[in-house]
Amino acid sequence: MDASKKPTVALTDEERFPLINDLFYLKQMQQDDTAPKFNFQSGDRLRSEQLAHVKSYASKIKTKQFWNTDSQPSWMSEYLNWCTSTVPFYTNRSNVLTSHPTIRRRDIHDSPWQFVSADCDLKDLLVYQTSGTTGAAMDVVFDPISQACWIPQLESLLQPLGIRLSRSNRHVAIALICDQQTTITYASLSTYLDGAGVLKINLNPSEWKRDDDRRDFLEKYNPEVLTGDPFAFNSLLALQPNIRPKAMVSSAMKLTNDLRQKLESYFDCPVLDIYSLTECRMVAVADGDGRHRAIRPELYFEIFHPQEDVLMPPGERGELVITGGNNPFLPLIRYRTGDFCSMTIDNGTPYLVDLEARLPIAYYRSDGSFINNIDISRAMTDFPLVGFSIHQQIDKHVTFKGWCSTLDERMSEKIRATLEDLFGENISVKVSCTRETPTTKPVSFTSDIG
């Protein structure tokens, strides 16, 4: 990641946690002898009126009032009126959904400020960079309310299983587990959960003072819920910590049945496979038989033709398109997700059928160590790419093709050097760049290695 895009610490603890007076547990996690080398400081920044909005959202999401076939949600008209009157990108557009064209990731990537409602207070702006698993990595902006609402979304999935997050400032409620070359890591607190701990840790041994600290730290704080991607959970399983989470939540990539069964067997807890997007957070949860059940009533789904702005007939397969959300910094109207499925509605609940989301593709160095494809996406953020494809052959050699709006004669050389540094010695890397428009997904990860 370019140095100018790396997060910097600009707030005090008091500004990060305006409603939490006792920060003892935060300091304990940060200063623990077995703690990782935390490289960031994070807080939800919730003020009293914002916390009230989060609690109100938590009540609403439990209702699960979606929509029926051949109808739209009850909130749609008010939402479209608000978007077209306060969001520059939608100004002068129709208040009727069927009149709106679809929008793509490129629209947000090129001008994120055009999607910010005039109702927003820019002092509340939070920035998060997407992992780049379906398109070139990009910055997505939130406010403290929409950012904090991921925990009520999580609760709505856990409660039907009889699982509740404890509210206490002396335990860790959630740990976000990563296994990447680099990523931000931190210890934080949740105001919504009355000061409970929230961790983000990277299992990469280089992020810890001692190798055994990874297991010792997790065992000491024993998080109630673990979230992560399949790569991170596979690495966690290899570590074999003596912890007993209430649940595990996999996202970012599709979770295979084999890994899910291994996780459930070792950790003795349910493992949920979530379909989520950084652009709008949690979307649906795997519900068996190739179906994903909708999670949030404020998201409306449509299925469009992959190449044309044409709505597919009911039950037909196409690209998932989403309208709605609760983020005033990025309200979506007919946003193409880059993922494909058909849709059915059973008893008033939408299901995404045979969802073709992001598969976990591992890449390997010559010594057999793996590279998370997220690390590749993040490495490419230093370059002005519209998209790229990368393929690894059986012999581990790599072929990369990049699409960009402007060509620099040295760009291919710089990308090759970046990938060679990432893959290490004895891996041949071939790179080409073109101004052509990609005819497939804007980002494609493939490998001949099983």
C-alpha cells in the first residue's frame, strides 16, 4: 500500500470512545506481554445520539420484514426521494427505481464524494479500503452509525441459534482473525456492547514478538465470536489454540464444506458462512442447499443481465444488484456486486440461489508457503489499475495482466518487481498491461494448483 494511503493515528482515546470512561481493559489488551505488535488504534466514536440510532437499528433488523415477489419494500419510495434530493450522483434522476440504470464499482472508485449525502457531517467520516477480491481495491466511506451496525447485524444471525454477545468491559466479544502479509491490527472497545473488547489480529508470525504468543494471547482473552476469511481460519486451525468461541463467522470468500466441518469439529461451535461486501457490509448467510438467506430488510435485491442493463425474469440467473443500506456516505441504487446467482422468495424471505461469490484461491511461493489473494490485491493498490487477472501454473510460475486507463512504459516493470518481491525467489512472473476494457470480472484470481 502506498505510504500516503496508510492509516495514521489522528484521534485521542477520548475522541475514539466518547461514551466509555473506563479504558482499563483497552490498555490491558494493548500492553499484554503476549499481545501482537498492534499497528493501529481504532474506536467506534459513537456519541449518545448515534448510539441511540444503533440500538434502534438493532431492534428493526430483528423484524425481518422484507418484500414479496413483484413488489418493492415499503421504504423504497422515501429512500429514493432522499437519494435524489441529497446525493449528488443521483441528483435529477427519477424517484422510480425502474428508471434508474445500474451502477458499478468503477463509479464509486472514480468519484466517491459524489455518493455522499448533503445530510452528512464530514467530521464523522470513516474510511475503509476494500480487500479487492471482486475489483480493484478502493476506499469506502462510512459514518460511526453505519460502521457500528455490523454488530447488530451479527447479533441477528446469532440470536436464532441461542447465542448472545455478553455486555461487559472485562472480556473480548469479537476477534477479527487475519493471515496476511500486512494488515492493520488493533485492540478496541465496543460502545454498543458496553465496552466489551474487539480485537483485530494477524496470525502472520512476523506480527508477534514470539511465535507462541499467538496461541497464548488468544487463549488468555478467549473471544466469544471469531470472524475471518477461510485462509485465516485454516491457519487458526493449524495453530490449535485451546479456546471455545460461541460461534465463528467466515466472510470475504466462500467457505468450503470441508473446512467448515473441520472448524466445527475442533472448536465445537456453529460456523456461519456470510456473503458480505465492504460497500454495504453483511448481505446474506449460507442456509444450506446452495442458498443464502437475506440478512437485512433495508437491502433490496434484483438480478440483472451480466452485460446489459436488463432485469432478468424471476428465477433466472444473472448479476446480483443491490439497492439500499444504512450508510449516508454511500447510499446505493442498483449497485452491481460482481457476483452471480438467481433469487427466490420463500415465506417473505429472499434467498440467493447458487451464489457464485469469491472462491478462496491460494498462491504459493517456492518454499510452499501460501499467499492470501488479499495481499496481492493490496499490493496492486499502488498502481492505477482498473482491474487485473493473475494466474499461477502448476510449476508455480505466475502470469499477470493489468487493465489501466493510462499506460506508463515502466508500469509493467514495477508490477513485476512488486509481485517478485511478494512471491519470492525462484518464481517467474510475466506481466502485461493494456488499455483494453476487461471483458470478464474486473479482478480474476485463478490457479492450476489445487
